[in-house]
Amino acid sequence: MAAKSPRFIHLRTHSEHSLLEGAIPVGKLPALAADAGMPAVALTDTNAMFAALEFSVKAVEKGVQPIVGCQITLETGEAFGGATGPVVLLAQDRAGWLNLM
């Protein structure tokens, strides 16, 4: 029996709630993922989780597993050179979601 080829899942997707970074309406994201044959998709708006509930409901309706997360801006201290940059955090379960909140 031939092995299944791995499926691609977007783990860093910005919606219309990430101003200047994303333009995908939250309600359309799960349908786009389903049409592309993705079993799951993550919503990782920048510094916000406003769309998490709507996204989750729409994803389940389309048969796509919702992955809730967010992209935060990390600022390191002077000991690490004072660098800043984006970090994507994904919730694995309810405890992870509560930690993101």
C-alpha cells in the first residue's frame, strides 16, 4: 500500500483583524482551507484573538480543525541585544487557549 503524501497546514494565517497584515475575512478562511484539502488551519492574528470564536465555529462547520493562536511581538532585554520580532503561539488545548488569553 502506498504511503499518503503529507498534507500542508497553514500555521501562521492573518485575517482582516490583523490590520495591514491580512485581508482574509474570518468567515472565509475555513472554506479556503477546506477547498485546498487542508484538514486544519491556524488563525494567528497579530497581538489579538478577537476572531477566535467566529473562526472556530466556521471551521467546524466546514469540517476543518481550527487551531487558535496569535502572533505576538517579543522584545528581548538588553542582555539579548534588545532585539524585537514576531513569535507565533498556538493553543494545543483549553489550557493553552486560557494561557493565550
